[in-house]
Amino acid sequence: MTKITFNDGMKIYWDHPIEMDDGLILRADIFCPEKVGKYPVIMTYGVYGKWLDFRDGYKPQWDIMVDKFPEVMANSSCKYQNWEVVDPERWVPDGYVCVRIDSRGAGRSPGYLDPFSPRETKDFYNCIEWAAQQEWSNGKIGLNGISYYAINQWQVAELQPPNLAAMCIWEGAHDLFREWAYHGGIYCTYGGNWYKGRCIPRQNGLGVNGYKARINGDYVSGPLTLSNEELGYNRTNMNRDMFSNKLVTDQYWQERIPDFSKITVPVLSAANWGGQSLHSRGNFEGFNKIASTEKWLEVHGMEHWTEFYTDYGVNIQKRFFGHYLKGEDNNWRNEPRVTLQVRYPGNKFVERKENEWPLKRTNWTKLYLTPTGSLSSEEQTFEKTKIEYDGFGEGITFVSQPLSGETEITGPMASKLFISSESSDADLFLVVRVFSEDFKEITFKGALDPNTPVGQGWLRASHRKLDPNMSKPYRPYYTHDEIQPLEPQKIYELDIEIWPTSIVIPKNYRIALTVRGRDYVNQSGGGSTLPNMNKFSGCGPFLHNDSDDRPLDVFGKKVSLHFSDKQSPYLLLPIID
């Protein structure tokens, strides 16, 4: 039964039932203005448990945020504040209804837990259309949220719900194969660990064995308490699902990667420079690929969750939704299509407006790798030579001369290499780095890891096949539709994508490129971490260390980089004039 309360200036429907087309009942909390009327809706749908308080599920993240930005707690009791969704106390007073829905098999909603599945997406569609018909709704539904609550927006938008009016996709991957599970074809263990640490502990049926809600003392994942056998029967094995589907053409991925030509709704896509290995690429790619003519890109820094809740982030969201859901004359349509928080050393950011991505005034600049370990602005010819490194070793670092002046790098990057392997394959991990005058590496606060490099890219050599229609010189695009083993000792030309970044580099600093066969390690990282995650050393939780995916006898062999008058490897940088 739905419980209705009047608290903090809101009429709240607790655990309200929404019936799906197959008869299953999902549960939603609905936060409405006390004044009867028809209001626009801000909706989220996902797996994290709508009754789980931010401070209980993610206390370290909460403490970091409110310590630096106490504004998050202004004009709010924060008792309705949940992970990666809007705070209703900051939205309902502005004339919005906030709807939070536990997805099938999660939190208070029964059913089979299968994140990002077609069934989930269909449920989301049904929830959007249901909300549009309710007495408190004006029929205009906006979607807003971070990460999970952003990724599934891309998915449901493909289905074109008639009452979906606008979406704010805040740090949300769009291609679960390329950005989540297989970076350049190399399996990333994060997805399986995330499912185990973030989804299963919120599974419906945990009951007394799960979290208890601060807001009402009831069970976040109730009301029933099921046996371990019943819980296992009611969920997929996500790590198995991802690991066993190694090509993007597999049905599993085809069902989870949306057709962007079918996304026509207005979109605000918000990326994080520090979102290497998960979300950032999706926000950039999604912005460029969707069919919508009404789309904007915003790019910020700091932690994954922070800017969504700050005054800066909330104001952007409210201007966007105010225009599309409420018809406010707030000049949003005249807003430049791109807003960049350009990054400087010391985690300093300077806002700048632009009109496109990548920037038209980009000076695409090649820095050539040399056998002596330098990065040169001039292409050089060499006698046929090679340098080699151990597949699981430290790799090779190429360093530029001191910069003659302040230099801005903002945009996607790429590299061309000529390699051979002692085995039938090789994994390439590329790290773009910046060093100060005294050769101290300058790292940055990533979305999760506090000590990330400037940029990273990955490629499994057997996944080197390019899509000629999708590839750009600055963004190679792999088909991932077949595995092409290497012939040992044969030289192969590889184009490697390096995810977008932004950094204004001071005069006399140096740019470096490290080519290696395993994840980057920042020696001064300090081993910091967040709950239920590995010790961070520069890559956060996004590691590529599955021994079944990377057997020593294949990927631990020596790899050689080749140079000759016909083989000039380089790093391609987006220098902004």
C-alpha cells in the first residue's frame, strides 16, 4: 500500500506501485509540491535503492563533497538525499515533481536483477509514460542523474517515449562494450566488481540482511527476506555475461548499445575530464552521434559525483529543464553548445564557451617518437631499428623538450605505433603525462582516483581492425567484430585511441607518452581508495588484471616498437591556438 506523508513542504508518495506490461509491480517514491497542480517531472530509475541514504551508502563521498561544498546542504535537510539523483528539497520548491523508481530486482522492486537489459529499458519506458498520465504531472518528463541513472537514459531514449521531453546525462557512458567492459578490446574488471559491490547489496529480497532506511526505519531491499538460493535465482551473473561476450557484435552488447540515430530528444551531456576508463568518452561521443539538433555539452572536473550537487551543476540543470519542461524564457537556446571548465595544474578550472566538439581551431599536432626516448616536433628518419619492453613491465616513456610557452591541449588524442610481439597478441596501454621543470609528474584529481595522468588509451592488437566510416585521425574507431591474432615477430601498424582531455601546460614543462603492457601506476599515488574498491594507484578501480583475459604466456611476452624511414610512430595532440 502507498503511504502518503506531508513533510518539508512536500506531498510524498512512498513505495507507490507502477504495474509493468507483464504484471510485475515496481515501487516508486514521488515527491510533489503540496499545492495541487500539474507539474513537470524529474525521473530516475535504477539499482541503487531509493531508500538508501547518501550518508549510509557512500559516506566517504558525502564527507568529501560537503567539506568542500557546504552549499550542497543549504536549504535542504538532506534526509532525502540519495546517491547520484537529485535532492527533491532543492527541486520541488521550484515546481517539479521528483520520481525515484527502484528498477526490477533492486531495492523495493521485485523481479530478476539484470542491469541495462532490454527488460529494464522497457520498464523505464513504461514508467515514463505512466508518469505522464498522473494527476500531478503536466505530461512532460525529464530524466536526470549520474552514472547508472545517465547510462540508461541513452538506452531508453532510443525507444522514443512520446512524453520524454528532455534528458540531462551527467557522466554517463553510452557504449557499454567500448567504455565499460572492453577498453580497446582488453577486459576491464570494474564492471564485475561494481555489480558485486554496488548492485547485489541492494538486491530486492535482502530484507533484514540489507540496509535499513534512515527515513522510515524500513528495509531498503525489502519487504521480504529471501534465502541466498532465492536471491541467486533472481539475478544474473554480470561478470560471466560480460566476459563471455567478447565482441561488440554479440547479442548481449547489441541489446545494450543504443542506436543514436533514434535519439531525437533535447540532451544536456555533462562529462568529467577525469572520467577516464568509464564515462567521459560516452558523453563526448553521445553528444556528437545523437540525431537531436537540440544538444549541449558541458565538461567539468573534480570527483565523479560532486558537480552534480553544487550550485554550479544544479543551476545548469535547472536552466535546461526550466526551458524544456516549464517553458521558461531563460535564454537557454542561445546558450553556446559547449561549456568547458578548462583544466590547469593544481586542479584549477577556467570556464570557456565554445560552439562545437572537437574545437574547430584545434591545431592537430604530431609529436614523433624516437628510438632514443624523445618526443620530437619534427619527423625524423632512422635506420630500421626497434626497442623492446616486457609485456608486464614498466614499458617505455618518450619525453618532449621543455615547452617554449604555455600550451593548451583540449580534445581527443590518438597515437600511431608500429609493433611486433613474441606471441600471438599484445596489449597496449598508452599514458599521456606531464612533467614539471624538475621532472615531477603532474597528476590530477580524477572522477574517483585523486592521482590520474593527463590521458589514457588502450588497444589489444588483435582488435586493431578499424571502421573506415567511423574513424577519424584523432579518434580511431575499432569494429570489435573479429579477433585477428598476430603472427609472432611480424610488424603491425596500430592506431590507438586516447580519450579526450584538457590541460593548460605551463612553459618549460614537458609532455610525455608512456607505452606499456599493463595499467598505469603512479608511484606517489599513496594507495588511497573508496569503500568496496581496490587501492588506487592512478587508474582508480578500472583495472585490466584478469588473468584469464590476459594469460602470461600471451601478454607477458616481449613487445617491440619499430622505427624506420617508413615507420614513424607519433602522438597526435589537440593543441588549441
